[in-house]
Amino acid sequence: MAVQLIHSLQTDYLRRLTDDTGIFQHTKFGIPDRTKGYTTDDNARALIAAILLHKSKQDIVSLDLIHTYLSFVHHSQNADGSFRNFMDYNRIFNEERGSDDCQGRTLWALGFALSEASVPDNLQNTCRYMINQALPHIQALNSPRAMAYAIVGLCYMLETPDSLNYSFPYVYEEKSSEATNFLPRAALMNLVDELASRLHRQYSIVKGVNWHWFEDSITYGNAMLPWALFKAASLTGRTDFKETAKESFDFLVSKTFSTEGYFKPIGSNGWLLRNGEAALFDEQPIEACETLLACRDAYEVMGDPKYLYLANLCYDWYLGRNSLHVSLIDLQSGGCYDGIHSTGLNLNQGSESIISYSITQLVMNNE
């Protein structure tokens, strides 16, 4: 009964955090904090959640959410194809271009949209157009996480038959050079190989004795790095990507799952430096979500059921199987608390948290 209640309320909570512009970035407890405005990061991730909701429910509410979030992402794209990130409540972007991570996260969401058949054709065409415009910036990414987000999005596209083609045949009738050069599959495959090779190369340079990681610290969005290489390995067949993905992910698992049997992400209040001790708090909901997604692809690539067990632990982290034995889900609002402090829950219920929980729950219960 409680699971059903949470499932029905989470859609309501997403809607309450969303106006006709997009999803708000932060809250004061359970109320949207309009002074903090919106971000493309959150609206891109919310797009993924809304697509999963629509796949599950096939209702007009979730479809409306898809329209809203995709419209925000489209509005954030500059004429040169890059994406802006921070927007204030007056619908004015506060920067000319978002971070590399923003470029990568946006491509992840757009690529995921193309992998889901229930997304209407005209919306998928919008995604294709935006991806095509963004490709020069994706190739220029340097941030490891940004590259990882982009790899995941590109792999979702390339794994899905016909995802690169416009849904209406007449688009290609004239066989123009523009149509011929639109999202060429061979070039996208090369881009995945290039970005994954950069991650693999960085890992080879940085790793050492008792340190199997891409950087000299483990900070945020950690599972994205091995997850991207798992997906690249599956797409390209390269065994070196597969080996690096497994070695690095198993190392991350050794640092983020307790011997008592629960997920314990690296704390954001200090992170984990090479040869140091992991910060115990604050624990962030997004880490449980992204680790779960990486676990599921690790299982697909490696065939080891331990990864499915770990995915279940990531889901259970939200529901109380965690370091403080407290549920992060507010049954009254349907929201997800913003994390675990040493003294208890962070009682704000922002967009990143509910998006992370929604993706986690929908992936675990409907796929």
C-alpha cells in the first residue's frame, strides 16, 4: 500500500515543482524556491523521469511534463548549439553557456528520449535537431563526467533502431547535403569511441596501487564514469573499455557499499581523496540513482547477478536501508528529502532529489 501511495504522489510532486517554464531547482522544505530559478541540468534529468513515467502510465499528465521539460531544454540551446544552464524566475538566463557537465547531461536526456518509442515522433524530431546542433560542442568536451554523460546519451541513440532518422520520409526526398550529413551513424560511432578512449586513457594514467579510479579524488556523479564505459563496451565490442569499466566500478563499489549491507555514497562534505578516508556525510540522492543505473548495465555486460543485488541496495537506500535507517520519502508530499546529514535528514525536497528517486523507482518497478 505504501509503495502504491508513493507511486501516485510522486507525479503530483513533480507537477507541483513544475510551472509552465520548467521544474524549479530548489525548495524551502516542500515549497518551490522561486528565488533560485531553474536549471537546464534539472530539466534535462526531469525529462528522463517524465519519459519513464509516460512509458509506465501512458497518460496526458506525463506527456505534458515531457513537453514542458523538452521545451525548456530547447529554449536553453544557443544558436551555435551549446546549452545555457541557469535561468532566473524572470526567464532570463544568467550565463552565455553552461558548464561541460551541462552539455553532457543534456545530451544524455535527449539521447534517452530517442530510445523510448512511446515519445511522440514530433518530439523525437526536436531531440534529433538539438543533438545535431550540439555535436561540435560534445566533441570538444574535456570534463570526464561530461564525456561520460554524453557517451551514455549517444549510446542510447545508437542502440535503438531508426533513432537517427526523422520519422517522416519526405524530409529526405531531395537528398540535400544537409539531410545527408544529419546525424551520420558512422560519425557518432567514432565520437563514442573517441570520448570513451579519452576516459580509458585518463584512467590508465591516474590509476595506481590500491587506487583504481579516473582522478585523484572520488567526488560527485561517480558511477557515470564506469557506466559510460560499460555502455561504450557494449556498443563497440572493445574489451579494453569493458575491463576498465569493471575494474573501476568494482573499486567504486568497494568504497560505497558498507559491510553491513547498505549503500553508503561518498559524502559531499569532503569527498574521498587518494590515500584518504571517505567523508561520511552528506549523502546525496543522485548518487543512489546513477549507481543503480550503472549496476544494471554492469549486469547486462558482465552477466554477474551481484550487480542486480547492488542495484536493489541503491533503491532500498531511499526507503530506509541506509546509514541512519531513515526513509528519504515523505509519504505526505511524495517528495524525496535532499540527503542525509550526520544529524539526520536534509528536510528540503528539491528537484534533483525527486527526479533521482522517480527514475530509480520507475526503472526498478516497471522494467
